[in-house]
Amino acid sequence: MKVHVIGGGPAGLYFAILLKKAWPQTRITVFERNRPDDTFGFGVVFSDETLDTFETYDQESYRAIVGHFAYWDDIEIHFRGTTHRIGGNGLCGCSRATLLKILGRRARALGVEIEYQHEISPLDPAIRNADLVVVADGMNSRWRDTFADRFKPHVDLRPNFFSWMGSTRPFDAFTFFFRETEHGIFIGHCYQYEPQCSTWIIETDPQTFARAGLDKLDEAASARFAEGLFAQELQGHRLITNRSIWRNFPTIRCERWVADNMVLIGDAKATAHFSIGSGTKLAMEDGIALYEAFRSTGGRDVAAALAEFEARRREEVEKTQHSADVSLVWFEHVERFWNMDPTRFAFGLMTRSKAITYDNLALRAPEFVRGADRLVARDVRALGFEADVSQPLAPMFQPFRLRRLTLENRVVVSPMCQYSAQDGTPNDWHLVHYGSRAIGGAGLMFTEMTDVSKDARISPGCAGIYNDAHEAAWKRIVDFVHAQSKTKFCLQLGHAGRKGATKLMWEGIDEPLEEGGWPIISASPLPYFPHSPVPREMTRADMDQVIADFVAATKRGQRAGFDMLEMHAAHGYLLASFISPLTNTRRDDYGGTLENRLRFPLEVFRAMRAAWPDEKPMSVRISATDWVDGGLTGDDAVEVARAFAEAGCDLIDVSTGQTVADAQPVFGRMFQTPFSDQIRNEAGLATMCVGAITTADQVNTIIAAGRADLVALARPHLVDPYFSMKAAAWYGAVGIHCPPQYLAGKEQIFRNSAREREEWRDLRLKAKPKTHRDTWKEAAE
């Protein structure tokens, strides 16, 4: 087989090494535009886990790499005069130039041909006529761009500017420096990669970049400017440049990685932001994955191998890119967190990409996590609660107050439609559903969206509170919850709008009823699906009736005994249809600007607030983004939240999307939490987050980092009503309420969990990821 590799970077070279080792008869030629001694960039970063992989696939290059790296275990964060050092990270730095020389020597020793200073045209038939063409020519790939119609690349040029520099200052930890100047905030990402050599990636936002005049400075002058910024941190050392231009990071994704006999790997295929240090890792793992694809398909069938590579590799790459996206956004908005307590700031930095969590950090750096726990406890004490700061509870079990309502903990049973009511009346199913979850120990529980009129229902099975029978049925459930638990109960009121008169969820989500429907209304006459009924555009009389319905339902909720009230203004339902520009095309005072689009939802909220007891809190659920270009954004959500807060809202329930049928949400763990984070820390409002949050560990991470005040879980509570009780046992929160009928079970689970947690901690500490420090020391000696 004849193989041409375009680009002599880590991805292409490592694939060539592995393929040549497995099939020595294969003729492999690597074409590299640069000279072998050209050095661009400074250091690259690998984790212990990545080094394990290299050791498995090629011992010789692995030993050469570990013989030339600088190893560290700690991350150090310098912020506003404080220093936090967090251990247990197992990272190493290696010179990029040295890495390329190691891989190049290894490839040539195996018989791979490497042609340096050889610029290859993507249209050269002699190159493309190989059996396999591996395109590994980096993020500025000419091949990817030439065949853009085949690979369909998308480039997201991020707003922050960065420059990759170096220094002779040594480091014994991966170090972050945060420096506030008259121009704005600058960030230094620094690490040592060999003796007396360290990488300095300096980053700032576009406004600071412009105010500092960096766009007018050449490479040398910008380095001198940066030396002045970080003079204290450089400790007398100078900054070194090597094509250290200021630029914006391009996040690259391709719809396809394969076209005929061509395959993209490394940065040509996909990039991951430098803040998670995975660029070279991804590139070399691409080489491994492509080799494995050939191995699993017999080594000769190029088409089968390339199909296998793309099918199996894509998920891992996209997961890494998602982590990188979340990480880079944190750095782009660092000003949002600037006034945080330094411990919370450091905790947020460590957990920004979701790869590291509260439990993970508790094993790596227990004292650091105890500091975060103490900080949450101090915040709680400042609110007037009795909180043990010396031996604090885990963050999720700290109390919280909204007006005069006190919640025992931060766990919330999210509103979840049951589609099981009869003519709007909740029944025994609802009694068991809500009663069991209240007994499970959550601090707060929401009803499903409860409709304010018969025509406000989503489906025939939706619950309502618009007649005396509904009110009595809800009171029965509320009374049980209050009698048997400490869980507070919130009534969520809503109107389906254009998404009404649809089938039950398990019969077809948002699909219109084939018979038995009712008239639907909305901000504008726009159907949800093309085949959905067209709603009537609301008149002033309709608005007045809807306000009256919400107020009547509010009063019924008070008589039923609910502790809290929420207005549903999310997910494309009636009130949300006014807020989003995608569903509101009105030309009157209720359409156009965001201020106008908020006018009717605010009228409804103010009327509800006036009818609801002043001592009881109210929340509003919003969709913080529509996940569609031209729809609501996170910045819009901040303004929406502020408007409701000014009207008397105590908590913003932050959800996203479901506004239009063609939305493209970016799913993942805790995928909606960043919007809660933005609203909470930009608007200074209490928030509740929801969305793919599944573990107590994630709840603690969110609360400790200051991304939300309350955390709502839906699906975990569907299958485990006792989620909170089990978490309390695991974290030793003995004060959680338990009905006397179940006390024996509580005592047993607390005993067992205490023992299991100790065993878990001991096992995790004994089974730490293999460290390559010893190998490094042996190689150095």
C-alpha cells in the first residue's frame, strides 16, 4: 500500500510510525513544508493518561519523550494577591521542537520517507493517486480548504486575542496568572517544558487588546509590553518570541473527515482550545485511532478503515471539543467572576470544563475543597443561618432562603409533566409521585406546569388549577407533603399557547391532536410545526383574560397551601412566545424590541405578584437561549432576568430552547448551567439551573463554583425519589429530615455509606493514575 502523509506534525508522524511498525512493507512518505530544524511554538502538554497511551503503542518514542519532559503534579492559580495550589493533576510539558525531532527520528528509523521543505499542492495528481492520503497539515490546512465542499469545515473565530511566547523562568506547576491593569484583564497560562524553558500564553479580551494598543505593536514591542505587565511574575526573566503574533483562536469542526482516499487528522480536522492543553494529545490520538481503524479492518481496505475511523473517533473528539468550548468561554468572560472570593474563583477555574468536579478535587486536593466548603458555609452564616464553618456540610446540603421561605438544602425536584390528570384534575398518581419525592429529602419541589385554564393545557393529560376540584386535589397533595416532609412545594403556572392541543408525550412530543383539540393562541399566528394548527394572534381582550386566569390560579395556589409560585415563561409556551423574536412578529407595543416583547409577560407577572402573599417568593422560568441564530442569546437572558427581578422575582429558573422546532441545542453534561452562571454573576440574581445534571457530585460542583444557588434534577428523580437521602448519607449530612416510618432505613444507609465512602477513598488513593515521574527520573539519570 502507498501512503502519503501531508504534514510532518505530531499527528501525521505518529500515524506513520504505527502503520509502518504494523505493516513494514507499506510505503509511507511524509511531506513537510518546513525544514527539520524549524521551531515554531514552545511547549506542549500531556497528562499521565496520555503518556500511558503512548507507552502502550510505541515504547521507543515513549521513552524518548519522557526523557525530555518537565513533570509537574500541581496547578497554581495567582489571583488578586492570593495563591491556590491544587495537586494530583499528573501533567508534563515537552518541547514541541524536541517532540517533532523524536517522532521524525523514530519514523525514519522504521523506514518512513520524510521529505522536508516540500510544499504539496492539493491538486497534484501524483500525490492524490496514493492508496491513502492523510491530511495532517494543521489548522490552516490548504487541503481542507481546497476540498471544503467535501469536508464542509466550519470555523468559529473566538473573540479573545492570545500570543504564544516563551521564557527562561522555571516553574514547578502549571501556573495561571491573572493581572488587572488600567486597560483590562490579562491572563498568563504558563508551564515549564524543559530545563530553563517555559511557555507563556498571554490572553486578553478584544476590548482590553484595543485599549492597550496591542494592535499597533510589532512582535518585539508586544513582548516588551507583556514583560511590563508580568514583570513580577517573570522574576527578572525575559519573554522570548517565535512567531508570537497576537491572534484569535479558531475552533474548527468538519462535517466530514473523509473524502475518497483522503482523511483529515489533527488540527486540520478539529481544534480544541489551548486552555485545556489537548491539541497535541488529540492529534497523536487521531494517529492512534486511524491506525486502529486499519488494524481492525485488516490493513488493506482503505475505504472501510476510513469509515471506521470517522465513526469511532468522532464522539471522543467532539466531547473534547465541548470541554474546550466550555473552558474557553470561562476565560473569555473572566471579568464576570472577578469580584468572587478567590477560593470560589479558583474552584470555578478548576471545574470550568466539567472534566474535574467536586468529588474529584476532594481526592486530589482535600484541603482546597474544605476551603470551598467553608466559604459556602460562611455565605450561609451571613444570611443568618447557624452554619458550622469549621466542619461544614457539603454545599448541596447548606440551607437557602427566598424571602421568608427557608429551604433545607439546594436540591430541587424539577417540574416534570406527568400527562396523567383527568380533565385537569391531579389524582392518586400525582399524590404518590409528589409525596414520594418529598419524603426523599429534596429542599424544594416543583409541580409540573399547571395550566391556568382549560384552553391553556399542553395536552388532554395536563394538570390544571382553574376550578374548585383542581384546587381541592392539589390541596390534598400539598397537605401530605407538608405533613410528611420538610420539602417546600412550588406551584408552576403556565399557558401552553401555540404548543397546546397536542398529544401526550409518549404519543408524540408537540404533535397536534388529530381530534378533540381546542383553540390555541400565541403572540403571533405562527404554527410550531408546519402541520400544526395556526394559533390566533392575541388581542387585548385575550391578554386581559389570560392575566385574569393567571391571577385566579395564583389565588387558588395560595388557598391550596403552596409555599412558592413560579411563572412559566420558557420553552415556547404562551408567555415565552412574546419574549422570543422568533415567535413574536407583532407590530404593536408588544412586539419589536426586547423591552416591548417583555411587556405582556411582565404584566402577567406583576398581577400574579400582587395577588401572591408578599412573604412568599416567586420565580420565573425562562429560556436563556433559543439555540437558533436570530433568537434569544445569553446576553438577552440577562436583561430578561433583570426585568423580572425589578418586578419582584426572587429566583430565575434558567432553562433553554424548545422555542422553535428547528433549534440546534448543544447537549452535554450540565449543558444549560453556563446560562445560569451568566445570569447569576452578571445580573447578581439568584438562579436555579437545570439540564443533564445527574449526580450529587455535579450539584456540589455547581453550588461551590457559584454557578447557581439551587440545582434542579428531573430524570434522576424520576427513577430515584430518594436521590437526596442517598446523597446525604454519602456526604454525611445527618440532619436531613426522614419520616419516622423510614428512620431505620436512614440509619442503615448512613452507616453503610460512611464505610463505603472510606473504602472508596482508600481505593481511589491507592489506584491513582500511573505516574510517569519515575520513568522521567530514570531517563534523566
